[in-house]
Amino acid sequence: MTIFGFLIKSMFRRKLLVTLSMLSLTTAFLLFILLRSVAVLFSGDVIDVPDVRMQTNSKYAMIFPLPHRYGEEIAAVEGVLAVTFASWFGGTFREGDTSAMTFAVDPSTYFEVHENYQISTEHLEAFLGLRTAAVAPEAIMYRYDLEVGEKVPVTSSIYPNTNGEPWTFDLVGTYRSENESEAAFLPFLFHYEYLKEASGESDVGWYTFTIEDPDKATEIAQIVDSKFENTADKTKTMTESQAFRNMMEQFGDISLMMNGIIGAVFFTMLLLTANTMIHSYRQRIPDLAVLKTLGFSDGKVARYMIFESLLFCTSSAAVGIGIAVATLALIGPYLPSGFVLIVTWNTLFWGTCIAVGLGLFIGLVPAFSANRLVIVDALHAR
Amino acid sequence: MALVNLESVWKSYKKGRDRVEVLNDISFRVNSRDFVALMGPSGSGKTTMLNLIGGLDRPTSGVVTVNDLVLNNLSSGKLARWRSESIGFVFQFYNLLPVFNARQNVELPLLLTKLGRKQRKKNAALALDIVGLSDRARHTPARLSGGQQQRVAIARAIVADPKILVCDEPTGDLDRSTATEILRLLQILNQEHDKTIIMVTHDPKAAEYAKRTMLLDKGKLVSRLIQPDVEAEVEA
């Protein structure tokens, strides 16, 4: 028998009580991870886009389009390297399904601006060479079981096809981002020109451009916006990551709500677990007195109580976090495009901190009591 | 030189507003390899005296010396370490830890030593062998009879090879024949393994197994008796 084995066995003195309490705590940590991943999504921290990429939207709302000519004026700003544009198409790939991110883009500039998107030369040339061509990211290919070479019917409530039929695109290639965090946010791309011809659309949804120096992002944003200040289509320019955060914030302060729920869950768990530990301690007073009689010092017995409490909390947390991570990995491909639930290092760090903090906190009272336990009194009470 | 020496020991407890005198000016010596029975009516201070000798409690005044070490001045930590090395305890209700099997219970005091895992296991098995319970090593206390549990408790008391065993009513919860087995075992430990034994008992028959009997009443030593066979041995 080792000290660790001794502590494990001691902890499971009341197997059912401890197991049920551990299950409660495991569920709390499972909820913590799931809710935090939702909170992270809505905080906009989920993607890691290059600092040199900026976005210009309508000042009033993202849904308002911008004139096509703005592209040239943005490109003329000092420090701007390349400009492209996109329009939100809102494509639905399967009847009854939610829409997946589908953008009408300028293929000749889109991949130049999005340098971190990886597409083979063969697929890019095929995309550039055919008006009805489209390229899809791996996530959408997987989700809708698409293959390069097939014709993909897509419907859109924003741009319904004039003939009443779904839009049909020739899927000529696939692409991915070198940033894993962006994987689920990559859109299905097709020619803006095709949309323009078929629908008569002349404006674009937004502009994306790269800049030379990320430190000048604020300055460039002000210059761009000032160019269009006196027009009917005023703009709001910011880094792409900030734009993403703003978009997510429009859903409301989801993070605050999630954190509130997490707080309530853990407060309840704190009371429940502390109660379990104190109950367990009381039942073990005679055993602790025996240990002290055998020569285990006050400090040692107190440390065992703390360690046991830490073991209880951290093992429950590890199982809860493990289940949550596995669950997210399993359901990830089936979530709507752009709905990315990931477990960040920050979430894992806080999960660990909570587990350790909870363990220390609920172990304090039993440890203090064990430290002060008078052998003669405790043995006498047996 | 006495192995255990109590000099003018007083012990009192506070009970509410009153102070209860449990031991009054006790002076008492136990030599090495002695087997002493402490007898007396309930509340006479037998267990308190045993607790003082075992380092589980401290005297209100007076000096408790065991193996030339004055226990009064030891810190709680040092006293715990001393207990683990020098004293083996045997209680009336065995005080085995219910979740551990017999071998693991016996191994507990060895967790405080620097012995490796294998050696601890080996020593525990040896102690169980001495008390005749090798075949019950994997049994938890709930699956052992009272007598077997007390044997495990004795194995636990001797596993770290202490010089002194303090036994508080070791046969108080056992039937006559089982009690006899336990007392014989204690006698063997005293005679063949040189353990010094101080045993509290109510039972005059149990006291007969000791070399000396001391009578306590109202916190005072009232008489010292030497068993006839021991007396003969001393005279010879």
C-alpha cells in the first residue's frame, strides 16, 4: 500500500456518497466547459485572424450594402496593400437546414487578401476560370458530404433565383485556413459576377483589406471612414477580429449570462461538496484519531484531508472536462456553420483553477478540524 | 533503569466549571520486559495513566519519562514521531480502519517509515504470521471475528517493532476462550519477543497473565501485586 493508495481508499470509505458527489461535480465541470465555449464564441475570441486584415462595413448595420466603387478608394489609402469584397448570400444546402456561410466574392483578389487561406493552384485556377465555379472549405465539404466536381444546388432567402430554382454551382475546389480556430468560420465561396448577372445586384456587402503595418490600423480605419463620411453610405472600419466581436455582441451579452449560470452552478456545488466533505470528515473522526495514535502527526493528517479534497475535486473536474471536450469534438461537425464551440486554453486554465480552489476551500474546514483533533477525546467518543 | 517512569504525576480535566482530578500524585516505574496489569474500578484513572505513558495525553504536572525521554516537553509533532517508533497500541474495540484489509491495517504504521513498498508488505505479513493470521491477510475487519480483529490490532501494534505495548482492555470485548488466546499471545510477545507490556484490565483472570498488577483507586495507586510465579522467580 502506498500513501496515494491509502488516500484513495480512505476517500471512498462511503462509496455511494462519494461517487454521487463526484458525479455532481463532474456534471458541474461538464457544464462549465460547454457554457464557457458558448461564452467564448459570443465574446468573439474564438478566431485568431491576422492583425493586418481589416474590414469596412456600413456604419449603420452590417446588412446594409456598400457601393462597388469604394474598393478603389480604399486601395488608394496609404498603407493598404490589397482589397477585396464579399456579399453575404446566406445559402442553404439542404432543405430544412439552417443556412451555411456562403459568400459571393471576387476570386481574383479574395485569396490575395486572405493570405492564410490555403488553396491549391489547380483549384484556384479552376475557380477563376468558370463563372459558376465555387470552392468550399473542408468543414462544409464534410458536413454536406460534397465532392469536388459535383454540381451543388443552393437556395438563398436573400437572393432567391429568378427562375425559382436553386442556384447551381460547380464545385471546383476546396480550401482551408492555416489557423485551426478559423476552420468552422470559412465560407462557401462563389463568383460575385455570377450573383451580379443573375440578380442585378450592384453593391457589395463589405470590404476586406490588408495593411502594411498593424500598428497603423486605427489611423487607417479613420482615414477610410473619413473618405465616406459625407456620403449616404457611411462606413465603419476596424480590424477583422474586432468586426467579428462586434457581430457576436449583437446577440447580446451572452458571456455575462453564461458566466452567471456558471457562477450559480459552482456556488451550489461548493455548498454541496463542502457538505459532503464535512460529513465524510465527521464519520472518519475515530479513524483519524487512530492514525494520530499510530504516529501520524497533526499536520500530516490535516494535509491528507486537503489532499483528499483536492483529489476529489480535480479528478471530478478532469472527468467532466474530458467528457466536455469529447462531446464538443463529436458534435462539432454537426453544428451550424460559424457556430464553433471550442475549448480554449484560457477555459482549461480557469477550469483547473476552479477545481484546485474548490478543493482547497472545501478541504480547509476538515483539515483544520483534523489538525486540532484531540486523540483521547476522539477515541473516547468511538 | 526503568523503561517507564512516572514521577509525581497529576492529571486533571476541566468539566464545565469544575476541575476533575483523575490522577493524584502517581509515581510508578516499569522495567524493560515487564508485563504490568493496571486494575481498578471505572473512573480510577487507568486509561488516563495509559494515555500518559503512550504519549496520547500530557500530565497536568509531574514528569513522564519513557526510555530516558521526558515526554512532557516534546512538541506534538515529535510526540507523534516518538509514538510511531516506540509504542504499540492495542484497544478494547480494536480500532481497525474498516476500508482496509488486515494486511493494510497492519501496514499503516509503516507508512511513516522509510521502508519501501515491498519491505512494508513483507513486514506486515510477518507481523500477521506472528499473531497467527497469515491466512486472513486479505480480509477486511468486517469479515473477521472479534478475536481475529484483536490479533490484527496486535500485529499492527508490533509491526514497527516498538519496545512497549500499551493495551487498553484488550480482552474486554471478547469471550473467555478468545480472551485467553489473546492474553497468551501477549504473554508470548512479552516473554519471547521482549516486549514491555502495560495492560489495563477489569478482569482479574486477565491480570493473572501479567508479571505485576497495580491497583488504582480514585486516581491513586493503592497497591502493587506480584504474581506468585513471578515472586518465586524474583526470590530465586
